[in-house]
Amino acid sequence: MDVTLNGARIHYERAGAGMPVVFLHEGIADSRMWQPQMAAFAREFDVICPDHRGFGQSELPLVEWSPIEDVLALMNELGLKPAHLVGASMGAALAIDFALDHPDRISKLVLVGPGIGGADFGKKYPHLFDEIRLADEAKDLERLNRAELRLFLDGPNRPEGYVSDQRIRQLVSDMNGRALRSDFDSAPTRDLDPPAVERLGEISASTLVVEGDSDAPMIFDATELLMKSLPRARKAVIHDAAHLPNLEHPDEFNRLVIDFLREF
């Protein structure tokens, strides 16, 4: 389904009925990363999975824009109030920002391999990004795609190609490949000021932080900060998973998150 929000055509998938759950994808993906979750969650929830601007089938007008305002506009368009937010990486950072800006519009938060607005934990581990940086400087999108899958899909401490399911590799390669062709530099985002990293203690929503134990170390740093800062947070670890635990171990992921969302 498509809808025009704040001057951009936004694509989203929707299934099921019940308490709304909005899934926000990560930066190497689009809404298709949630395919293993759609049917399972739709048995008892109203599941909404949008493509952020410039990802998947959503447009990227070359103007300044606000990811928070796009999520709010989608929720208003669909009459969602309140909703659970499930965000991964970039989507987790957006979920945190949204919770700070519109606390009355959310119920629970699920943050998967989280990013945090205003934090740059990656600068502690520059060697992890050497191949990504070289590919980016060479403007070699195919090489850049492979390097990002190597770091985020396989994980820095597992061999390249460790995730051997070709359906997953091809899906992530296609999702990330589409995003890499978008001109994000010409469509800057308006971010929270002050940034989320300075305001985490304001979040009162019950929160589940999910990490794969083979993810990159900056994700562990982000998780540690969230656990220290969020007053109602708990952590779940999915073993033998990197940055996309919902794709590597969908049954375990679905059980953990659905059980959390069912709680009163």
C-alpha cells in the first residue's frame, strides 16, 4: 500500500488486527526485513511495516525532512494511537526519537541492535569500517554492498559468508543495494535537538532491547548505555546472530518479542 505523507509517497505493508505494532527497519534493509514477522505477529496484532524514505518502494524527495514526522503522519493516517514500536538499528534510533517526541503515542518499545541518535560508538572501532570506507571512496556500490553485508549480516567475528542461507543473503543484498542508490546527501534529515543520547532517562515506556551475540561491538556499547539509562528496560540476547537476528533466528525472535508485547 502507498500513501503520500509530508510530500513523499511512502510504501507500507499491513496485516492482522488488534493492538498496532509499527516495525521500523534498519539502514541496510527495508520493510522486507520483517517478512518472517508479518504472519506470526498478525495473528494477534495490527502489523504495519513502512519503507522509510529512500528505502524499498518509498520516495526520497530532495528536500529536508523529518523521520519522526513521517512516522507520526503514518500513524495519524491509519488512526494508530497508541502503538508498540519495534525498531532495528537505524529504526531503533528512530523509535527512541519518536518516544521522546511523542510519548503519548506509544505503548512499548522493542529496540533491536539499536542505534541511538547523537551517539557515535563506531568511532571507537575504525578498523571495522576500513573496507566500507575504501569501497565508498571508490564509489563502488557493489563492493560497498558486499562490505556492509560482511560486517552486519555475517558479523565481525564470524567468517564472511557465515550466513549461508542464500535467500537471506540475496534479500539483504537487494534491500541494501536499493538504499545505496538513494541520494540521501541531498535530502537531509531534521534530528532531535538535543539528541536522544542526552535524554534517554526521559523514556518511561517498557522496553525490550534485543541483541545478537555476534553483532558488532558498537551495538553492545549502545545496548549497555540503554540498559543503564532507560528506567524500564530489559535485555534479550539471541545467540549465534549478528545485526539481523530476526532473519537468522525468526522463531526465537518472534517468541521473545510477542511474549514481551503480551505482558501487561
